[in-house]
Amino acid sequence: MKQRKICMLGTSSVGKTSLVRRFVQSVFSEKYHTTLGVKVDKKIVKSDGDPVCLMLWDIEGEDRFYRIKQNYLRGLAGYLLVADGTRPVSLDAAIRLKSNMASAFRDTPHFLVLNKSDLHDQWCLQAADIKKIASAGFTVISTSAKTGENVEQVFTKLVELIN
Amino acid sequence: MNPTLPRANNGNESAQNKSVKATAGKTEFQSLQSIILGRDFQQLQDISRQLQNPVERTHLVSEVLSEAVRERTQKDDSLAASLSETIDRSLQKSIEKDPSPIVDAIFPVIGPAIRKSIRETLDGMLDSLNRMLELGLSFRAFQWRFQAWRSGVSYAEYVVLKTLVYKVEQVFLIHTETGFLLNHLSDGGEDIKDPHIVSGMLTAINDFVSDAFNSQQKINTFRLQDMEVKVTVGPYAMVALVVRGSPPDTLGIRQQEVLEDIHRFYSKQLKQFRGNESAFEATTPYLEACLQSQYERPPKKSRWKAWLVILLLLALAGYWIFTDYRQSQRQQQLWQEVVSSITKEPGLVVVEAGFEGAGYRVSGLKDVYARDPTTFLPESALALPVQWSWSPFVSSEPEIAEKRLQKVTWPAGVSWELDGTGVLFLSGRVEQSWFDAMRASLVHIPGVESLNSRQLLIEQEPGQKLRQLVRTLRLQQLYFPRGESRLSEDDLPEIITVVNVIESLHQLATELGRVLSIQVRGHSDQVGGERMNVLLSQERADEVLNAIEQQSSLLKRTGILESSGFSYRYQEVVESRALVSNRRVDFYVIDRSLNFQE
């Protein structure tokens, strides 16, 4: 069975862990995020009829300078930059995170995930924000970890992109 | 020279000329080469020829092959690893083709190998038995049982924990860069979480530590109570062992060797790893070398306990077999005795006796007067149940006939005896009516062939006797000459007979409480007038009555006699006798108590 490493990146409280929890059955406690800054989960999906073992590295990993422990990114096949539509600052953080990634990782398949689509009426993205996203060349997918909207799809599409 | 030849070969001539020139040029070039390169040129040519010629090339390699193999084998195991697959296939092909050469080749080693294997198995059994005894019956065992009970774990778990030196429960082969699990082996132990995730987290922890301490070094060991995780990291892969207990240093060395072997033989796969773990399934034999364990071993000298137990068990088994055999013999003997007794018993005929299903079975014939067969079963009960199947029959054996005769209601005073030939001897005193009734039925009792009643005194009954006397009296008749009514001297004996009969009758009737009256009846023939004849009949009756009363004062006193004369007409009506015999006197008995006349 093929294995693929996928990293979840994004500032705190954007819902990375909730997205993973919605997607997989977690084995370990969430407390690893605070102690290690990372938690690994597994999900087996089908791609072109073949099973693929996705190793999901949910990385808490940004400090106030939006730096990620590059060790955690080694061997990644794809990543999801997660932002919260209700907090434009999280979008900035996502863009900064990407730019802080080593160039080797930066161009691997990825999506910008705008989470919390269930709170769409509370989204406060300005035209400037949209411009920023467009100029950064992101493919944007809006999801809701709460309702499950697009959660499966975002991972499936990423796997398709990787393979 | 033929003048036409140059013309005819005109076309070939120029080619020939070219060839000659080229040959000359080549020779010149070779001469030049040999001048410049000297002897080296010749050697180079030889080497080139040898390399191009397969036969010579093979010869060259064969010269150094064995030395090369030896040298490489001393250096590392890569040759063995490379050849293993080829050897496997060759063996497989050879066995498929004809297994006998391989069988012949390994035959000398099979015997010793089997013996060694058996010896080691026996040793292992002895050791484990010894260990079991040690752990089951010793003081330490009781102590451990108590402690296990106090700690709330099973005794087996407690013993393992106490005697375990170390045990490798899990082996992980992890891709260093991605943290992907390449292979995983488990040897019991506690259930662990998903090995893929554990492998990812192990890598994350290692990354975290490297990051946190800003070092390229990785964690080698971390401990959790009695559990230890030993990690050896290589450039492309790492081997992590989950060990319970205190492993020896040699385990770390082994772990390092395994990691090196995997790097050596799978370097290409490790370098090109893109997430497909199936390429590493073949690493299992390497990783299995890490699945080691060691338990505390009892000293060899205490094996006598195991031997003692084995001897004891053998002795017990022997005793059990002996007693079981004895018991079955005893049971068989008991059963034979039962069957033999039943066979001898009168009224029982055993047709078939034997063992069937889960018990004994007897089938045969049984007379109703025979003894109950179940009473033949011994007091020390048979181990198996007995199924009886009896069909009824009538036995003529003397013992059974006697039982039947005992059921007959015998009158008091009668005794009987049946002899071996079936003759029933009766003795004593018996009434005629009983004898008459029973005579036929006694002979019909099976086993009674005939009756012997010589010793039997058959008595008549009073009533019957009375009837007999009445019949006797009725036959007594006294005849008179024509016109006569006087008895002659010759008639006296008859009168005396009549007197005796009437006296007996009177006596018997008195005993029986009956009142009889005897009518002396006079008769006459038809000669003469009826009136005269009636008078003559009366005279004749009176004459006889007087004669009787003269002979018996008893009869005279009792007055039971009465006389009457009958007309011949009466006689005609009553019976048709010859009239000549009608000049007579006869007797009638009248039972006054029953108003009965005979």
C-alpha cells in the first residue's frame, strides 16, 4: 500500500484539528499538539481504485514569526494551508506560512482551505484579501469541519493532485 | 598466361588491387604500431582477444572465482544474500525435476538432525515441566500467587513479569525522512496503537527533540516503567524496538547490524522510496533477528524434580492400567458367573448372552414360575448395566412342575411327591369328587407325566354314598310265584341284604340330617282281576315289610318302612317290562326332608 504524508498548516484556532478529526478516527490525544506541536493520524482512502495510506501530520507549528519546524515537513507529498474565514488575520498567517516554507516544500501540491463555511455570514474577507489570495496563486476550497462540508473532498482532491 | 583472363576478370581486378593495397596498408599500420608500442602492443592484442572470446573470458574468471568468493565472504554477507535467491530457485528446480539426489545428499544429516531436534524438544519439555513445578509448588510460587492476587493481576502475568529478563515485543522499520512505516513485527505483548501512527509519532518525537536541542542527534532510548523503546537511526531508515525488561547490550549490537544489513541490501529501495512499503516486506527475516527474549532459567541440577514427577506419573499410569485390567477381569468373571447361574436355573433358558453397546445383554426364555433373573446379579454391582430380553415359555423341568403343583389347592391330609421321571405320587385320604375333578388336570400340568394314587385312600362323600345306597336298594327286587304272596326260605339272604342296605341308608341319612322313608312296593301280573291283583300286591309288600322288620328291630322301631300294593296298570305306565317279572316287590326311597323320591 502506498503511503503519503500530508501536513496541515495554519495558525491556531482555524480548525485544522477539527478537520482532521472530522476526516479520521484519532488514536492519540490532542494534548500532543501542545507538548510536541504535532500529532500524527492515519486515514486510508482510495485513489484510482487503489488504497492509499494518508499520514496526516497536524502541525501546530507556528511561532509569532510564522516559522514551521522544517523537520516535520520532510517527505511531505502535499499540504493544506488552513485559514478561518471569520478572521482575515489567519489568511495572512497562511500566506506567511507558505512563504516561510523551504522552497523544496513550497510547490508540492496544496490547497488553501477556508474553514468555518458554516459561519459564512460572519466572514469578513475584504476585496484586498481576495486579491492577496489570487496573487499568491492559491486554489481555495471552503470547508466546514462542523457540518462536514467539503472535508472529504478536500483530502480526496489533494490525493488526486499528488498522484 | 591466358590472354583472355585479364579481360574476363576485368571487374574483379580493380577490387583485388584495392584489397591488396588495403592489406598492404594494414600490415604497414600494424608494423608501425608494433614499432611504436613494442611488446605492449602484443599484450594488448592478447588481452583484447581474451575479453572478446567467451571461452577465454570464462577461463579467466574461473581462475579467480573461488578466491574472489572467499574474499568477499570474509568481507560481508552480500554474496550470500545475492546468491540466496538463485540457490533457492536451483534447489526448487532440482527437486521438481528429480528429488532423489537432494534426498540422497541430505539423508546422512536428516537422522542426526531429527535426533537433535527430539533431544532438544525433550530438554525443553523437561525444562518447562521443571519450571512449572518450580512455579507451581514451591514456596516462591505461593508467595507470588499471593502477590499477584494482591496486585490484581493473573498469576501467569505475574510470573512472566517476575521471570522475564527481557523480551522484544515490537520491531518497527521506519523511513527516517517521512516517518512512514516500512515493516513491523510483533511478538505478543500488549496491544499497541496503529503501527503506522506510532511510527509517525516516533519520527515526530525524534524530530521534535532534534529541533528542540538543535542537534542532529536522535533519541536512542526512552523508557516507560518496565518498557523501553530502543531506536537506531540510519541515513534512510531507523529500527525501533519495543522491549519489556532489561535487554542486554548484545541486543543493541544486533539492532545496529540489522539496520546496517537493511541499508546494505535495500539501499536502492530506500533511496527511491516514494511511499510504497511493499518493497520492504522481504526485510522480515532481518527484523525477526531482533525479536529476542530471555527468561530467568532455573539451574540444570534441579531437574531431578521433573524426573521424579515423570516417574510418579508413569507409576500412577501403570497402577491405573493394572487396576483397570484387574477390574475388567473381575467384571468379566462376575458376568460369566451370572450367565452360568442363569443357565443352570430351572425355568430359564439363555439363548444369547454377551456385550452389546454400552452394557451386557441377555436374551432367552423364561417360565413364569422361574426365579427373577435380576436376583442373580452380584452384590458388588457390575460396572455396566444389563439389558434383559425374555420371551415367555412353559418349562417341564421337575423344579418348575413342583412350583406349579404347589399352587394347586390340596385338601388337608393329602401329600404329594414328584419324582424325576414326572410321576406324581399321591398319598393320604381324599374325597372321590375331588379326585375325579383333579385327576385329569393334574396330568395336564407340564412336567407331570402320570399319577400314582396307590397310596391314596379315596373316600366317598356322604351324599354320594347315600345315592349309591339308594341305587343299590332300587336294584333289590324279590320275586313271587303266580298268585303267591309268601316268601320262601330261599329269599332270606336277599331280605338280609335289603335290611343291611336300608339300615345303612337310615344311618347315613340320620348323619346327614335327612329324613328318609322307604316304600316297600308290591306288584302283580295281569292274570286275574285288577282288584285281586292290587290286594295281592299289597300282601306281597306287607310280607316283605314284615320280613324286614323281623330281621331288623332298628327298622321296626324307627318305622320308616311303609308298604303299598300297586295295580299292574301302574306298572304298564311306568315301564314296559315283561309282565312275568312283575310279580315282585321293590323299594323306593322317599326323602321327606326334600320331598324327593327315588
